[in-house]
Amino acid sequence: VQELVDKAGQLPDDIRWHFIGSLQSNKCKTLASIPNIYAVQTIASTKAATALNKSIPSERTTPLYIFLQVNTSGKDAKSGLPPLSLAESAPESELVRLAKHIVTACPRLHLQGLMTIGSLTESLALSERGNQDFEALKQMRDVLQNVLRESSEAWGIDGRLMLSMGMSSDFEAALKAGSDVVRVGTGIFGARPKKT
């Protein structure tokens, strides 16, 4: 959060910032105070969504866009919500519960889509089947859209959830797989310095 606060203070005000990273509830107020924060792409809990919703300054006239982070690989080392396993179990899943919470109980937030950090190895492999993490997120998006269509609340863009897949090293594979948003901060700002 502090890194984004610093960058936003040094760069033009018309940049629409997307926050990507671990978000602790106690940092929500600081994040929400960035005037041109546009989206948060790593929401994975009701607690964080609620804290962020409460932290939005009253003078803000537009909602903060939210992407729910899904751990499509199921690996313990990666962050995010567990993937949907079957469409029949979707209503009880953490992903659906969080999405419904945002659209019904967080009026200062707008559920924009889903995000995953896919396997770089799969993206770079010359395979006809594509990156399975990206394919899994597309399927989850379709299931979630069907569940959300039963609600009268607003979400996505024109009844469609966006997908945020791919980073500087694999954005081509992500775009080929149907990503709407790619995260290319390293390509723009360079690699982050190693933490000591």
C-alpha cells in the first residue's frame, strides 16, 4: 500500500491506479485515500471488502472497482479464494458468497471481475490447450455470472465480469486466453528491489 501511495504522489493525477497485493484491513483507509485509486484486484475476504467499503472517502463520486482474487492452481503458496469445483456447489462457495456480499452490502464498491496469477510455466509452454489457470478462471467467471444474474444488483460491465489474467512475462498468453486486463507494472516500472 505504501508503495502505491508513494508512486501516486509522484505521478500524474489522471492515472487510474490498480492495487495488486496483499491487503490488510488496517491499510484500507490509506489505500482508499489515494484520489485516483481505480481498482483493487486482490480482494479475497469479506473482512477486507467491508473495511474497504467503509474507508472510501465521502467525497468520492464513483465506486471503487473490485476484482476477486482466485487461486486457480490450488497451491498453498498462492493467495486467493479457492476455485469453484462444480457449478452445482457454486451458491455455497466462498467465491459466490464474497461476490454477493460486495454487490449487496458494499455500496461504495463495484464488483468488476475476477483475477488470478496463472502459472508462468504454462503460459510460456507452446501448448494448444493454453494456460489451464486462465481457462479455469474463465469457467468460474461464467458460473459466477449465472449466479449473479439472479440478483437485481449491479456488477461487472453490461452483465459481464472482466478477467484480469497475465503479467509482464505472460500477457500475450493471457490476452490470447481472453483476458480483459493484464498487469504489466514490472514492464513499466522495472523489477522491484529485493526486500532486505
